[in-house]
Amino acid sequence: MKGIKRKVNMSNEQFKSDVILIGGGIMSATLGTLLKELAPDWKITVFEKLDKAGEESSNEWNNAGTGHAALCELNYTSEKPDGSIDIKKAINVNEQFQVSMQFWSYLVNNNLIQNPQDFIMPIPHMSMVQGAANVEYLKKRFETMTQNPLFQGMEFSDNPEKLNEWIPLIMQDRKSSEPIAATKIDSGTDVNFGALTRMLLEHLEKKDVEVKYNHSVEKIKRGKDGSWELSVHDKEGCKMEYHSAKFVFLGAGGGSLELLQKTGIPEGKHIGGFPISGLFLVCKNQEIVEQHHAKVYGKAAVGAPPMSVPHLDTRFIDNKKSLLFGPFAGFSPKFLKTGSNWDLITSVKPHNLTTLLAAGVKEMSLTKYLIQQLMLSKEQRIEELRQFIPTAKSEDWDIVVAGQRVQVIKDTEAGGKGTLQFGTEVVSASDGSVAALLGASPGASTAVHVMLEVIRKCFPQELNQWEPKIKEMIPSYGLSLMDNPELLKEVHETTAEALQLNQN
């Protein structure tokens, strides 16, 4: 009954595991699956505070699902002062996504997960720009990227007839006299990370991994023997359980920062978080949905954070084709979509206060951008959509609230005190006994690479023994695909076949 607090029953029994994973999202699911292949005898326990897997940042409605391979995201390819295009970040992201694809292929080929079409689909990835300067930039970007074997197959066009073939919905009734251009590459994907997360955790449960839903980790402390002791609230049974493990992974999305602070490790100090939520327009007119078949990324507005790059996205959710446009930035003090309005306030500690204050001073343009975004009406959002679809009508689109992202704020040598980080970051204890994943995009797409980084940092003694198995799962492990064209070709062929990406 609402308003009445139920008594929490305490138990003296302590449950021991080799590994505890906190959070039932794509990161914990990926790390658990890797470790179960590398150390099948280890006891692994997963705690998720909600009643299902993949309900926060990994959920298909909370995650862009682009399968970030840096094929279309212009924020990964900056223009240098001399006019040349820097594609280093695009190369890194692409190589990391290829690692994920290889691991998923291994899982499918070994019958550990089935029906890849339920979580990954082929879809062209496109970049589109307007205005003479932007067209010139896109052409230079295309010329630079296509010299690299990772981006073979990319096409460029500023011919309206060709663009009408590629993106008829975007070109229809376009009256602007501004030049327009696009690049297109057919090897892109749409990934349903919610479905993939559920598949991985179901697989782990079949391998005797205990996945405990409705379990919230309240306390984490170091035991006398060096292991980690957790107090876990079983919300269904209304009781407190006590668990311990030699290694704990904090993969709770926006909730990871609070858990990291609870561990008290020095590496977790002087780190803060800034929450940013997102809104998308979702098309409810299926006739319009069927007229578009691509993920089309544009350029971010001046002052906008990198994850706010506008894109018109074909998605496949529950085996149905959908069309989304966004994201529009929002603000909530919650660190999780299902979190508390006190999350931001309670994350402020004496050790990170000056870091957060410094970020507040440095990020005035971001603050201004967020305020402007919050004040937008639906019609103003539709007006932004008309930059992509000139004929867009308000009645054909609904607004949905996407997931909550917490951007890392930390002190860095390059950026100084209170630098806002855009990306994914692993923070681990010096002895490797605990690791936390913080940050956001390209997150889920590079989950396998990031979790291998966790394994490298936290299990150095086992790494030599595990390396042959890792190479079996990920043939390019330890190698650069860019520098090994034959291996790159083989990886493309085997992943496309395993994941059924040759079918349209």
C-alpha cells in the first residue's frame, strides 16, 4: 500500500561469487558473456534493480541503435585549421565496432544466441549537409575516408537526381536553393541493443549465471580479505541480502557514478556527472515510414553537445520498421530514467565540488543550448525536422522521451579542471578488483572492445592464458584491421554471413 514502508528483513547469510555484475544492460551482459567463455567455472551473479533486462540506456527506445561504425557521424571527423580532415576518431570507433560484430558472429555461429535478425539489420548509413561550405567539407571528408580500407564502398553525390534516388523523402518538394550533398555506404547497420541484451542474459542464465532482478545494491565496502562485500535489497522479498566477490563491475549506466563513489576507491574521486536527457520525434504514419530507408546524420548546431547531432533514422523495433528524428536535448536531474530527482545533488561530494564548479563556468554554451532546447514547442521541433523532410506535418509525429545520459566531468591535463568528457570511460581500482563504466555514446556499439579493456585492466594474470580463446572469438584481437586488408575482408565476409547482413 502506498505511503506505508514495509520492514526490510535482515539475513546473516552471505553469498559468495567470483564476479558480481551490477546492472542488467548491454555492458554487464557483454562482460558476463565474455567471462563465461573465458572462465566457465567461475560463479557470476548479476543484480538489476528493475524487473527486466535492458530497460535503461540499452533499451531500444532509449538508444539510437545506429551501430556506430563512424560511417555517417560527422562529429567523428573534424576539419583541421589547414582544411584537412582528421579521421583518427572515426578509425578508432570503426575498429571497435568491428570487434563487437566479430563477437556477435562467434555467438551466433556457436549457437549461443540465435536469430540475429532480431537484433541487427543492414541499413545504409548516410551523412547529409547543406550550404556550400558544408558541401565542400563533406567532399573532402569523403575523399579522405575512402583512401582508408575501413571505409571502402562509400559514395558521394551532390547531384539532386542521385540524391532523389537515395533519399526521396528528404528531397521531395525541397525548395531551398542551397547546395546539398550526401555520402552513402550500404554496410551500415541498425542494432537493437535492448533485444541483444535480453538475448545475452538469457544465454547466461542457461549457463548457471544467477540474474537477480528487482535487486538494488545499497552498500559496497571492502572486506578484510580484500574482497568486496555488498548489501543488496531484494525489493520483491523485502529483505536485505549480503553478497561478496573478488571482482565487481559497475555497469549501471547513470547509476554507476553513485556506486563508484560508494566503493571509496581513490580513482573514483574528482569525478562528477552531468545528466542530459533526449527527446525524439517518432513517425506514426506508416506510409511515410516506408518512404525512407537509411540513417541520415547531419551537422550539430553550434554549441550543441556531440550526441545531439540531428539524424533521421530508420529503425527496426519488434520486427517493425520505424522512423525517428532527433535527438532534442532535455534536462532532468535524474541519472537514470527511473532514477531520483536528487541524483545530481547527491552526486556532489567534497572531493568533486571544485571540479563540478569549474565545469559549470566552462560550459556556459552548453547550458545556453540546453535552455533553448527545453523551451522548444512541438511545432518548433517539427520545423527543425523540416530541414530533413520539407513536407513534414505535425500530426504525423509523436514525441518520445529517450534515455538518460550522464556525461563524465573530470580534471584532465589537456582540458584542465572540470572538463566535460564525451564518450565512454572505464574507471578501475589499482588492484583491478572493481571497475566502473561511465559516460555515453558510442557506448553500446563498442561494448565488446570496452569490456575487453576491463578484462585487460582487471585480470592481467589470466590474460596470457585467455588470449587464444579471445582470438578465437575475435580474430582481429590485438591487430589493426586497417593495416591488414586481407583480414578486414575476411572479417566483413564472415560477420555479414553469420549476422545475415547480406539479406535486405
